[in-house]
Amino acid sequence: MHETPSTARGAATKQRIVEVATQEFADHGIAGARIERIVTGARTNKAQLYGYFGSKDGLFDAIFRGSLERIMNTAPIDGGDLADWAVRLYDEYLRRPDLIRLATWARLERRPTGHLVADADRMDDAKLRAIAEAQAAGLVRAGDPFDIMAMTIAMSMAWSPVSNVYAASSEEPEAAHEQRRALLRDSVRRAVRPEAAG
């Protein structure tokens, strides 16, 4: 059983560990991340880190789960407007490129095939329900809601830090982002509209 901080100071230490470790894992992956760098950066010690997270893998799991929750909360899905959801995801990748890099490391180092996270840790029930409801209402083409979701997410990542062709940055001119958002919005709308199935 992992410790829960019992003081404000302990909670602050745990939060510092998460912040430093998020960047460490994003930069170096699971295997390449170093506990020594994390505890030094977080101004704590290994005993405290292991007390809160159990292990390096436990720390990565907590951070990765938190990153999935953050994306869900920051870019909530609207099954009736998947195009807008894709754009919100695009914007979140610009704000927090580390989050998408964590997913890439999880894919590279842990799960080369299948779902990115174990079934017990998946957080896509609400998304799949929203897509199924939009399909039932005639707003989204027929098909497996998971496949519709996966395709929309993939389209949103076309210029993300894990793109095979180009990684966008928040430092680029806003006009470039607006052009991409418009193309993304239009492309997703065309891909998921009901008549696209015919």
C-alpha cells in the first residue's frame, strides 16, 4: 500500500515528484528515466518517492494515468462534434507535448500491440458511449465507436510531437495553427459524417 501524504508539506513533495518525473519520463522514457535525477529535481529522497509510488514503474503508471485524466478533463468529448474535439486535442498537444510523449513511451516500452493501457485502466467508456449516442442520433457514421474514436485521435495527432512527418510547436505563428485547425476540423467532419459511410 502506497503512502498518502498526511501534511501539506508531504502533498507538495509528492506534487514536485510528479512534475519532475513527468518531464523525466517524457524526455527519457521509462527505461531511460533516472530516479536520482527525479529526487534531486524534486528536492526529496528515494524513500519518499518509493513510499508514495512504490517503484519507478508505479511512478510512471501514476503519471500516465494522470495524463490520460488531464486530457479527458481538458478536452472532453462531444460525440456530436468530433471535429471540435479533435481540435481541442490538437491544442492540448501544443500546450503539453510531454503528455503525448508519455503515451509514445508507453507504446514503445510496454505495449507494442493492442490497447495502450490494460482494460482495467482504460478511460474510454464515456467517449465510446458519446460516439454510440451520436451514431444512434444519426450524427456520426456507422461503425465500431472505438474505431471512430481511434481515427479521430489519430487525425488530431497529425502535427503532434509523435507525428511521423512534422511536430508542431506552440512557438509557431498562430496563423499556422489556425490553418491546421481548419483543415483538421473539416477533415474529421468529412470522415465521420453519416453519408461518408456510403
